[in-house]
Amino acid sequence: MKNKKSQIKMFETIAVLLIFFVLIGFGLIFYGRIWGATIQDTEGENFELKAIQTAQLVSFLPELQCSSNNDDCFDILKVEALSKIINNIQNKNLKNEYYYDIFGFSSITIEQAYPSVVSWSIYNKTTEGTKAKSSINIPVSLYDPNLRKYNFGILTVDVYRK
Amino acid sequence: MRKNKKSQAEIVGLVIIVLLITIGLLFVVRFVVLRKPSDVKQTFVHSELASNMINVLLKTTTDCKKSDVTDLFQDCAAFKRIDCDGVDSCEMVNDTIEKILNNSLDKWNKQYEFRAYKSNDKEHPISSYGKCANNADRESATYAIPAEWETLFLQLDICS
């Protein structure tokens, strides 16, 4: 009789331990999921920051900035020249090494919106299996030194993430 | 008596476990589920967009006698002396702004409110484009242009 009672007690202890470990297991799964979501959020935030950083880098690129009065201003002649140089196949190393180190996987376009619509692709390097894209549009002045006019332009920076 | 005390202790244990689980859940809900998503990019883009937009807009040279938007606004707020092939400065500046806004903020489907008004006449703006909802979050940029008799204010709100 006493033996049976101690057996029941033992089963009770085992059951309690089992429930305890099941609860701990659920807790760990829950914690893991939440931790994963938090890491994804942080990754997304860092990606957005990278897009902002790239946009700022382009805004202050000496290859594009106006020689004088250079606040938010690109020189159209410089824009045309840089676009030709970077996209020239003979200058592959310039794009794949020098500018890749600065811009990474991104696409940089400058579009004139007034008085007429003209577009220049400055840099474009995409990667296979792009998971996400972050776009930033920044209004810029486009100075035409031939006509001594300031046109209205838009700098578009798209940053890609694998 | 002894059995009664034992069951009381077990109930206290149960209550403690339930309390601990509840506190844990509340903690998770407060710091994980109800956490506001980060809007670093949106804040930066909207504030940069509003200030850059007005800054660049004012510098833009129009088709009217090489005058920039600032010149046209100043003339529009004063004597309206600039003649742009039969069109006055107010009409010319509004036409230019409309074209620029159509090719930029409207194209990106951004909600905005642009107003240009004299310091003493806020109710009757020289220029007014776009509309934001009353309760919308706004990133705003305001520029002051000195005109002949008063100051002209240009305000651009980018809404989310």
C-alpha cells in the first residue's frame, strides 16, 4: 500500500517536471521568434540608414557639385561627364571597384523635371536575388553653365539588399 | 489541520506561478508587441524633402526673362512690373510651381500642402497647392522672402 502511494507520488513529480519543461520549451520558442523579429527590424533599420548614407554621399560628391554656390546644386556638364565615364565599358574597373566601394549595390539617377524632362543614369549596379529596395528622392538644382540657368532636378537613389 | 495547511501552500504556489507568467506576458506585450516601428528614413526624407524642395524651387530660373522663382514672387507681391509675354508674374510663378509639383511630389504620390502668403494676409495666399488631412503628421519648411512692403512666406508641409 505504502509502495503504491510512493509510486503515485513519483508519477506526480514526473508529471510536474514534464509540464515544467514543456512550459520552458514554449517560452524558448516564443522568445526565439520575438528575437528573430527584432533582429529583422534592426536589419531593416540599418538598411534604411545605408540608403540615407548613400543619398548623402551622392549629394556631396565633388564630381557632381556646382563649383560655386554648391548648396543642393549639381553642374549639368559634370553630371553628363560622370554619367559617360562611369557607364563607359572601358572604365569597368572604375565602376566595379572605386564607385562600388562608395555606393555598393545601388542605382543613382538624376532627372531634370523643369523646364524640360531629361534623365541621366549615373551609376547602376544591381545584384541577383535582391530581397529589398529602398528609394530616396531629393530635389536638387541643376546648373546649366552654358545658359547660366538653374533648372529643377531630382536625385533618385535606390539601394538594394541581398 | 496539517492537510489544510499543505493545500493552502499549494494554492499560494499556483498564485505565484500565475502572477509570474502574467508579469512576463505584460512585459512582452509592452516592449515587443506594442513597440513602434522605426521611422528614421521617413522623418529624414520628409524633412529633407520639404526644405530642399523650397530651397531648390526658389533658385529655379523660369522661362520669363531669366528671372528666378524668388524674383517672380517678389514682383507678384508688389507692383507686378515683370511682363512675361503678356502674362504677369503671379500667373507665371504659379504656372512654374504647378509644373514642378506635378513632376515631383504628385508623381511620387506624396501628400503635401504648399502655400505662399504675404505676412499681413495669410487668408488669401498668392499660391496654394495640395491639401493634407487635418490630423496628418507633417514635416514642414518655411522660407521668408523680403518683398517691397512686406515679407512673403513660403510654406511646404509634407504629410504622412
